[in-house]
Amino acid sequence: MAVHDIQNTASTRESIIDVRGLEVGFGDVTVLKDLDLTVYRGEILGFVGASGTGKSVLLRAILGLNQKRAGTIDVFGEPYSQMDERERVHVEERLGVLFQHGALFSALNVIQNVQVPMREHWRLDKPMMDRLAAVKLSMVGLPEDAALKAPSELSGGMIKRAALARALALDPDVVFLDEPTSGLDPLGAAAFDELISDLRSALGLTVFMVTHDLDSLFSVCDRVAVLGNQKVLTVGPVEEVRRFDHPWVQDYFNTGRAVGRGSPAATRLE
């Protein structure tokens, strides 16, 4: 099935990530093939698909963590795989990542976790890093006393926020979020969605969000892309995507158990 881009005005927006003809596989298994996707500056793009379809594989391929077999990935208008080491490092500083489950380093406290990218990319003294990290923790809504806690002392929601602070450590242009609300209760997930929306507005971020959370799609995403059959099936505003004629899309968006906050189906069930 061909990609069906239902946002006709997209061509007038600035592309920040362009994926064309991408193929990624492992051994004899092909996970992604002939995949096309464009991410536009300033948008929150939700990326969904059935389990095992390759959502995280695509995210890691864009970041250069999974090798591609074919196709091109342009980041900020330049082919990422063809950059030399200096150019790649510069691009990496403009990309922040929140991995699934937070992926905080257990041997480091919270403020030290936030400082990891600073230590890798910048040459700053400790007082300056402490001040910058404290600002990032404040931005994501963590209290001051969280800075010296170990990850094991944090709630699930606090772990997500600490990981987000680390993703924002280098003032990136683009933030990749891998299942950011998984494991959170509905109130915690809603608060995290609101935080992402507020940060996008305040910082001018572009957000690429892999998620299973329908509430997130309806409440904060400007567009939604659906992965299936090894490629992007459709991409556009959620209310249009949910009408796309594909069995998984119809099951996911329109059954009684799968309705998002603020969606028409949710309203009918209240």
C-alpha cells in the first residue's frame, strides 16, 4: 500500500528530517523497506504501529544507531550517513533522545545523569554544569531535592522527567521520545503530554514521538504517522488518519477500547 500523505499543505513547511526509500534489516529479516517520511520543523509527530513493526528500529536508524541497507536519511538538509565525524558530532548535539523506560544510569544521581551529554560534548567546569543541569531539571518540573537522588529513589513519572531533562541538556532542535508515557498512570501521562506541548512552544522544539498512547496522539500531536507492511502507510492529522482504510488503523483508532482523550469516540462513551 502506498504512502498516503493527507496533509496537503505540508509541502510549504520546512523539512528538518527526510527519510526516503529506507531499508533496514537484521540478518535475513527485513524490518523496514521503501519507507518514506518527512518531519517538519516545530511539529509534534506521533509515530504508531503494531508491536514489532519497527517503530523503534526507525527511530534508531534516524539516529544512526541502526545501519541502513538502502535509502537516504537527511537531517537538517544534509545526508547523515555521509557526514564526517566532526559534522556528525555537531548534528548529534542538536538531537535529544528519551529512550523507553528512561535509561538513566543507575550509578549516577539525577543531576549527574543530566550532565552526561554535557561532559561528552562540551568543556565546562563543574559549577557551570551544575547550574545548567539545575535549569533543565526545573524546566521539566522536578523539585530541587530530586537532583541528588538516585534513579532507584524516583517514581516512574520522575524518571521520565529526569530522562527528558537529559535529552534537553544540549538545547537540541529535535527531541526523540520512545514511548514517553508508557508505565505512567492516566494523570501522570496527561501531565507529561502537557509538559511536552509546553516545552515545544517555549523552546521551538521539533518532537518525534513513538507511542502507543492514543491520548497523546489526540492531545498533543500535530500529525500522526502509521507504520505497517514495512513502511509508512499514512501520515496526517489524527482525525484524518483515523479514517484511513486499513484494518489495523480502524481497529486501533475506532474500537471502544482504543479511544483518545478528546476524540469523538471518547466523547460518545462519556
